Amino acid sequence: MPKTDPCSVAECESIVGTRGARGLCPRHYQRFLRSGTTADPAPRVPAQCSVEGCENAVRNRTWCAAHYSQWRRKGEVKPFSYKWAAVGANCVICGSPVAPGSRRRKHCSGRCQVMDSRHKGGRPTVKTCAACGDSIDLLELTRRGQFRRADSQLCSSCKKQTRWAMTADEIAQRDGTVCGICATQVDMALAFPDVMRKSVDHVIPRANGGLDVPSNLQLAHLRCNASKSNRTHMSV
């Protein structure tokens, strides 16, 4: 057969060429030599890891990559006591999606992991507002479609109240310009974006039940105020 003739396999556009034979192109001729047929091989299904409950494909010996690594490290192979988060898993604390590949199983962040550990797996569903005493439904969804945080201290209405009984300038006239947290002078002329500018701090934080009354307000650097957060005292 001339070497310029097309391959006899249907839908194959190659020619027999110098490396082909039996009316087959080199690719189909080599396949015929290996398997005795020119038909496309069946799709190869990877073998499954031999460890019970593991659905990963075999990587080495009869184990997947994870169990093979376990054998290299510990000299034994056994089912893992937990698995990383699957696609679609949600955080048990706030309900946010757990990003695959984040190396977290059931928490979206370290903060939620701490909250879950603090409550020993029993996430509270109701809390009392520290300001007004009303109940906070922690299963209520936010606008982002997430649960209310388990460490919420204020209800929605109290959280929106941001008006103070006195301004920073009025507190400075009453008490002077010393920061109530770090006990150093506050430069009243500083403005945004300087983090050392003036701010109004609640001596007893609102999250802990502190009121917006003059006796509970003090002057503070903005950075000191943010560092103090919802604590009553802060070491400087």
C-alpha cells in the first residue's frame, strides 16, 4: 500500500507514512500491536483507596496521597477521624460558607473557631442585650444571609445608637486633654486619617452595658479606643 494513502480507520485523517503498516497510521498501528484492536480504549477509572470510607483515588501502593503520607509519617494506615470542609459546608457559628482549601472543617475563621471552643460545641441561640435587656435571636439572618454572631452583645436597635451625650471637645473642656486610657496628651488638632486623633471612649463599654451618659465618657486617642475594644481596662 502506498505510504501516502490515508489511514483505514474511519474518521482518522492521518496517512500511513513510513512508520505505519497494514493500512494504518503510526498511531493506530502501535495501538493494534499493543491491544490487537484499533478501537479507542475505554476510559480509565482510577482505583479507589483501600482504606475504609476513603473515596480518593489511589496514589501509591493501595492508598491515596493522604493515607500514603500517613503511612510514611506514622508507619500505619487508618481512617482519619475528621475531614476538611466539603464544598457547600457552612460555619457552625455564623453560617458563612467555609472556603474549600482553607484547611478548616467547620469554621469560616479563627474567631468562629474560638467561639465554638468557648461554648464547647453548644452554640447559644438566644442572648440578652447588655444595654436594654431585650433578647437577641442569634439564629436571625443578617443582610448577608449569615447568622448573628454568637458573641453579639447588643441588639440591632442599641447597636445603631451612636450619638454621645458629649463631644470630644466638650469632654476636653471638662477633664483636660489627657487620654483616659494611656494617660498621655491628646493633640486636639489632629484629624483624619491620623490614628492618634481625638475620640470619645465609654469607660464601661456599651457592649458591657455602659450608658451614653457624661459620667461614662472620657477622652481617648482613637488608636487607644480601638485597642481597648469592649474591655473595661487595658494594660498600656
